[in-house]
Amino acid sequence: MSLQTSRRVPCLRAIPTADELCRYGVKLKGILFDMDGTLLNTEPVHTLALWKLLEIANKDHPFSSMNELNERLCGLCDEDVYKVLAPHLNCDAFEFIFQKNQLLSLMSREESFRKCFTPQMQTLIEDLKGKGLLIGLVSASQSEVVEAFLKSLGLHEFFDVVIGRSEVVRTKPDPAPYQVACERLGIRAYEALVLEDSKTGMESARGAGVQLVQVAWY
């Protein structure tokens, strides 16, 4: 059971120092980051890719702006995103995910993509590693996309474990992604602190029994 099930989850609106972050956990051995909207400011990148797919398939879709699209879909895995958008697309789920992955991979190679990873975040991760903590990345994004983003930004060296959609049978909000991450790190759930920005991610973390901090710094 999570140490935080009986109290309100704290919310951080600015990227903290490593010392500040560790004050939110007890007997920590590992820090687990969500990717989109937590480690990286990539929610706008995902939203733009979805907007492009919608515009190609059906310019009469019901979304008035990318902000509205993001509010409706933020935190959902690709399968659930497809269920929402399917009436406005002309492809099946497999083709939708394939097309989205291709777009995201291309976008990750653009110079502007580097702005998604801030100097403050790099300092935080480096300092957490310096404290001897294990660092994991746990994302509901397709594993190909996670790989493309990490490769583009040169971030693989920071992570002791990386969990994408392909590594688990059930993704967020199911607790499996965080459970698998803890198992692979060789730590117990209560020894991990998770950073999450979405409701589905927080539900996944709660179910896994980890310590949890909500983030809203992007």
C-alpha cells in the first residue's frame, strides 16, 4: 500500500532541486519519471502529431483547437486515443499508431525538439544519480517513440530502466508499468517515488503502491 493513500498527493509547479524532491519521499531507493509532461515537455508535440493526422483525414473534426484536443486526450494511451478519434479518421488502430509514431519520430529529429528537455531537468536527474538513487522512465507512449525521444536527446545514460508500451501487457492507468519498473530495479514499491502529471498516470502509481508526487511544471 502506498504511504500516501491516506493523504493528499503533493503537487510541484516548478522543477525542484534533488534535495527538495527527496524530502517528499521516505527511505527512497529509486525515482520513477513519467515521460510526456513530466520528464519532457512533449505533450504539445503529441498534440501536434494528432492534429496533423486529424487534419489529413477529416478537416470537419469537432476539435476547435489543439488546446481542446490536448485537454481531451492528455494522459491517454494510444489505444484509448484511437477510440476517441476513430469516428474522425479513415484508418484502423494499427495504422493510426504507425502513422503517429512516424510523425513523432520525424519531429524528434528537429532542432526545436531539444527545447523539450530543460537544463533544470538535466540538473535534477544528474544530482539524483549523484545521490546514488536508481532512476527509471515509465511511459504509456509506444516504445518506439520513447526510444526515438531518448535517442534524439541523448538521455539513455541517465536511466537504469525504461518501460514503454511494449514492455507491459496493460499500460496506465493499470499499475503494471510501475510494478514492472520496480521489479527490474530490484526495489520494493514503497521505496520508489513517482513523478506524474496526468490522472491516468497517478492512478497507475497509486495502484502500484509507490510514493507519489504530482507535477505541473510545464
